[in-house]
Amino acid sequence: MLDCSHVFCIDCLLNHLTQKITCPLCRNIAKTYEYNFTTHEIAASPSPIDQSLYEYAEIQRTMYLQRAARAYLYVSYCLVTFVMLFQVIVLVNILVVSYQVFYYYKIA
């Protein structure tokens, strides 16, 4: 039995899977199977296609996490810059007001 639930005789299935990695009826990609001739059992093993798709998904996930980390750092940098700029503006306003008060009381 394949993943798609189609059932075939073992000889026909082994003959077909040596030529193609698809189900003979529905053409879905089948996992590769190892046939044990002593116990007459078929064991599924991950196909190279499944493995490469898994590796591709892991690479995509890693790249997404790296982009997310860079975006987080950029937003943090912008926020810190904004806070520092705001503090500078407040400090300049305090200095201007204190200078005006000092100048006003010095003249008067």
C-alpha cells in the first residue's frame, strides 16, 4: 500500500517503483520503500524529495527568523534614536527657558 492508499501486488509495485517514484494510478509522489526479502516486509524511508523539501523549509524558516531579528533591531534602533532625540529637545528647551529666566532677572 502506498501513501495514497492504493494497493498493488508486491512484484508490480517494486517493478514500478524502480522506474518511477509515483503511484501508478494517481501519480502522487511515493515515499521510497525498502523491501526486506527475508521477512517480506516493506519499510518506508524518506524520499530525497521529502528531505530536500524539509531542508528548503528549514532554510526558509532560518531566513525568516534572521529577517525578523534584523527588523526588530532596526525598530529598536529607531526607538532608541527617537527617545534620545526627544531627550535632547527637552534638554534644549530647559536650557532656553533657564537662559530666558536668567536673562530676564539679570536685566530687571
